[in-house]
Amino acid sequence: MSNFGSSAELPGLNSGWIYRDRIDRTSEGQTALAYYSQRYPHSSEEEWRDRLVAGQILCDGAPVDPAWVLRRGQQLAYHRPPWVEPAVPLNFAVHYEDAAVLVVEKPSGLPVMPAGGFLRHTLLGQLQHRYPQETPVPIHRLGRGTSGLVLLARSTRARSALTQQMRDRQLHKVYLALASGGHAPDRFTIEQPIGKLAHPTLGYLYAATDDGAFARSDCRVLRRSGDRMLIEVTILTGRPHQIRIHLAAAGFPLLGDPLYGLGGVPRAVIDSELINPESTNPESTNPERSGRSALPGDCGYWLHAQTLGFHHPLTGEFRSITAAPLPEFAGELPNSARPITL
């Protein structure tokens, strides 16, 4: 196994990003300002106005003013200027590598894909730096706060085969989770559907819903300590935030989870006790002071992708890779949230 990356923040600004949209019939007739302020409410109407006036938003390649009326089929492009990204741990370990497949272990705090304020400070960004010619493509994702094994494809053929295995539920994925509550049975299965709930700024969040998609998690309690448990979770499906939602829905929320509480639905505001007061990460500011609602990318919970099994896309041979358990999962169960280590 080899390690790459650094735990320090990359210096300076990133290269910026272009966010592209195509106008459909539901958006036709809106002004450019109304389109952006309503579709992307994470920024205020005044902020979107300033961006339009500054020429950062193009329609079919030409700058437009806030009052520009949109027509179906037009292409919008918001040119976000370069910015300094939040510091995150950038190191990752390679557990398996050949011409078709790459399996790496990422730390908690490192996003897999670009989103929000993260572009270079992602696993994909680090892989682009190490493999600039043919960057491996993630077959599945882990939440930013989740550590552990990620499967990537290094060729078009491998990507197609591994993606089909994921659709056919042939990937074997086992996680270790630290959960609150000590009264779970030794073994239990959760089949709570997972769907979307409306969110005022993100549009929606995934949660336990009656009309959601089928999801299954098979759980086995490995160790108990007071009101805390170490649980091995094998997932048949891979819904977004499945284990966080499922254990919370069953009455055993992940230790330190800032978003999902009892019932498997999002908390309104992060509890201040779940935040690491020593962290300089802007994602970790005290919400009682900022009033910011919890988001899916907020860290603090304990979840580790421990084992990953797949059929090799070229040989068909089944391979199972297991990462060493983190010290926190191997020793005494912690009684507080996971700090974000930079």
C-alpha cells in the first residue's frame, strides 16, 4: 500500500469553475436574475445581480444583464472566479492498482467530487494531479465525512463493467459505524425507503421517506460500550447517505452526525456540541452563532468503508480488499464527535 498527497492546503487560488445550464420550457420567459436567484438560492438576489453586472454570466457566449429574458434552448455559463478552498486532509492511500482498476482509501474530511467550495481539494482533484493523462473515474462515492475505500476505473471498458456491477448490486461493501444507543439486537436488517425532502437552499436533501427508493442495510453489532455501539453494516443498495439515514431511522444515529437525527430526517440546526471548536475549517463554524443549517457535507460522524469486493472487469476474478480499521474503531469507543484533522 502506498500513500499520496499532503495534509496541508494547496497554496493560493484554484483555477475557478464554469457552471453550465440549458434553458428548458419551465424556465423560458424568466429574466436571468430571476433564474439564478430562484434556482440557486444559496446566493442572494443581490449577489447574483452583481455577478451578472460584472459579466461573469454568459448566455450563448455573450454577457447578459439582469433583465435579460431567457428563451428555451439557450446555454448559460456562470464563470466563477478563482477562490481559496477550505483546507482539508489531501492524503490518500492506494490499496490496489492495475491497468483497469484503482482502489484508494480516503480520509474523513476529503470530498470525493467537486461541489460547493471544493474543486482541487477533492479526491478527484488529487487524482488529476497524480494521473494527469488518464485520470481514474470514481465508480461510487463516499460522503465527505466518511473515510475508507473508493473504487475507481482506469479505462472506458472497466468503467462500463464496474458501473454495471453497481447497478446489478454485485459490489460487496462493508462499513464500520459508531452509533449511539446500546439496545440494538446483535443482528438486524433495515429496509427503510430513502427519498428526497425539500430544502430551502439546496433544493432537496435525502432522508427516510415513505415513498422513497428501496434500500437495505444488514447490521451486526460488534461491540457495545454504555450507550455506544460499533456496528458492521453491509449494504445491498447504495442510496445517498444510506447508512447515516438507516441507522438514525432505526433509532441509532451515528455518533457525532450533525445532520441526521432520530427518524432519519435532517436536523434543523447543527448541535454546537458536535462541532470541533479547535478547527479552523469554515465548514465547522458554530451554527449557534452563524445560524447555518446542517448540510450533507458537514463532518463529525464516524463511518468507515472497511471492505470492498468486486469482479475484476477484465478477468472476472472476484477481489476483496479490506482496509485496516482506524484506531478509533479498534479501541475504546469515543464519546464525542470526530474532530476534523487537517
